[in-house]
Amino acid sequence: MSEKRREIINTTAELIHTKGYEATKLSDILKASDIGKGQFYHYFASKRELGLAIVDHYVAMWNHELIQGVFLSPISSKEKMDKMLEWAVNYHESIPRISGCPFGNLAIEMSEHDEEFRSKINGLIDQWILNLAEVMKDLRGEAQALQQARAIVAQIEGGILLMKSYQDISILKDIIEAIRLNYLNEGE
């Protein structure tokens, strides 16, 4: 991938994360990327193609950081759960604005309008849930591991939604702490 294409993807990813896909106009992308229409169309056939490239960008990043970096690392399941929760908070603390979850935002905005967006987003969420279910099998047993993994992901994403709505990261931290108390500190 060329450096300029990567730069356009990164710049537009930030725009879409803060403004939303539909609200981000081509003129916004051109201005933020400091390019003209011709250069844009040299790298992307359409805004939609760029949007899908942004989803792929986030999938690659989250696969590296969350799936490979946490779930497939050679640490205990309890440490994996703790690192996943820590990663969720650290990710949102590292963003200059409280804009919510890039995937959650796109899922809400695009899932009912574009099957390819929905499929790509669901692929990442499925990977998160399935890897977390493996952790839950080890921590709590196999019986309800998938159900518990779904509940935890829903709690985190719900916490991110509330954090975004109230513009207060302490809400996400409270949700993460509640998950820790419920799933990691039981019986201690």
C-alpha cells in the first residue's frame, strides 16, 4: 500500500470516527488529506471503497492489538481478561475526543444500509466474542462461555456508548471495573 493511500485512510478514519460516515463529505476528506479530487480517485473509486478500506484498517489494527496481542498471547486467561479490559480503557483514553467505538459507531450507522460494511464489522465482533468465549471457558467453564462473552462485549460497547453520550470516560471505567468485579474477583 502506498504511503499516500495509507495517509488518506488514517486521516479519513479520524474524520469518520468523530463525524460519522454519512456526515463526512468528500470535500471534508479532500481538505483533511490535503489532496484534490483527481488524487482521491487515483487511490479510491468511491467514498464507499474508502470506507471499506477504513474498516479493513481497523480490523487489522484490532486484530494485531486485541486478538494477537491479548487473546493469543501466552498468558493466563485471567490475565487475558484483565489485559482486554485495560486495552479498552487505554484505547479510549488515547483518543483526543470522546468519539465512541469506531466499529460500534459504524455498526449503528451502516449495518442496515450496507451488507458489506455489516459483514466486515460483524467479522471483527465475532472474533472478539469467540476469543473471549475461550477465556470464559477457562475462567467459568464451558456451559455459558459464549453467552458470557457476548454479555461482556455488550457491557463494554454499552459503556462506550454511554461514555460518548455523556462525554465522560469515567463511565467506561466504571463499567470495566464492574466487569472485573463480576468476572475476575469472584471468590477472592
